[in-house]
Amino acid sequence: MFNDEAIIRFQTIIDKIEDIEAIIARHGAITRALGDFEGQPALLMLLVAIAEQFHKLKNCCYEELIRHFDENDIKGIYDIRVFIAHDYDGVNLAIIERVIREKIPQLKATAEQIISLAL
């Protein structure tokens, strides 16, 4: 069920989420970070990087691990990646803020649970 590649990918997801948390802490709030000329692109690219890790997990036959996550959350992170990649200037920052506030903590908690099961 678990191997080093899967654990590394889940740890990478956690690391990217902790980078998001650090950027927000540095700016004092999600809205301030998203309004900053450096904070906004950094947060968006971290969301893309998280989606890429989930995509790699799915493509590397780790479907059973992906099932630990809410299916809608995984679809949502993929959709955000597509919006950021294909319409960067048209990204709705209110949606990004809601995802960071409500969904990212859940993704982190689930990834941490998976890693703790593997160790």
C-alpha cells in the first residue's frame, strides 16, 4: 500500500501547505497575501504544485491512497490548477481564499494521517 514514492509525494504536499501557511503568516492574513505582488503568485504556484503531486499519485497507481481524501476536494484542487494555468489573470481570488481557508487544512490533515499510518 505504501512505498517511498507515495510517502515522499504526501510529504511534499504537506511541505507546500506549510509554505502556504508561512506566506500567510508573513502577511498577517490570507487576503493580504493574495493582495501582495509576491504573495499572490507564490500562493497560486503552491496550489498548482499541490495539484501536481495529487496528479502524480493518481497516475502512479496510488488510487487507494487518494480515496482517503474527499473526492470533491481532489477534483477542486485539479480544477484550480487548470484555472491558474490557463487563465492566470482571471482567477477568482475569493475562491482561492476560500480554498486556502477551508480545504487546504483538511488536505494537510489527511496527508499527515496517511504518513503516520505508513510509519
